[in-house]
Amino acid sequence: MRKVVLFIAMSLDGYIATKEDSLEWLFQTEGEGDNGYSEFYETVDTIILGRRTYDWILDMEGDNFPYKGRQCFVFSGSRQGEDKNVRFFHGDITDFITKLKQEEGKDIWVVGGGELLQHFISNRLVDEWIITIAPTVLGDGIPLFKKNDFETRLRLKGVRRFNQFTELRYETVK
């Protein structure tokens, strides 16, 4: 069965972006090559995005959509249908992901953002966690983990270093 994978970078204090949605702090960190991105990207054929993240990507990349050639879904409460890059989805995320995992294919990457990630985390939809930590303390911003009333157990599968970045790889304990 396909896995839902969270592949994301965060600051040392747990933020995935500043309050202004900036990732500049991430790009200023000295990495190594593409920090494992290409290797990971070959393992997925489906991309899951939240609406704000999709809009941010379009603002930053313009017509150079970074996930061309992959099946892309954007979870949105207001848009429906599709555009040249993605299909919009509004409905029960858990049912949608359960069905998607049963289809043939490679793994499914949940990109973000914060609200969508919170739904995936709180509903235990993430099977594998690849979290790259940048040696930056932001002090405030968009957290990867919001306050929760549940516990999720993980098992460490590996640790890698990409110059100043540290990649932690976990699997969810079922």
C-alpha cells in the first residue's frame, strides 16, 4: 500500500515559515546539494497541498510550477474543478486519502501548509515523517506542530546530515 509522507523543513524551534509566510531563513542555510530532495521526489507521484500553500507557490514560481508531471490535489473550501496544475478537492480528507492510498502508484507527499498538516497529523494520516531541521531559531511563525490533545508514537528510521541541515526520518507506530 502507498504511504503518506511528510517531507518538510523546519527551524530548530519548530516553525515551517515566518508569520509572513517567508522561507528566506531556510534558503540562507548552507546545505549540501539539494539536501536529499531529488532522491525523495523520485519516490512520490502524488502531491497534496493546502490552498494557501498552492497560492504561495504560484506567487513565488509563476508559470514554473514545481510539481509538473505529478498528480496534484489542492484541498480548498472555495475552489472546485481543476486548473493546468492541480485538481481542487473539497470534502472528507480522511476518506479521500484512504481511497488514494489503495490506488496503484508511488507514495503520496503532503507538502503543507500548516492547517492541512494539522489535519493530517491529528487524524494520524502520516505514515512516514522526513523532517529536516535548519539551525535557525525563528521565535515565532507557522508551527509544524500545533497544540494537540492526542499522542502519536514514532519510530526513528534514520538520521542524515546535509552540511548545516539535519534530516530525521521516522515512521508512525500503528
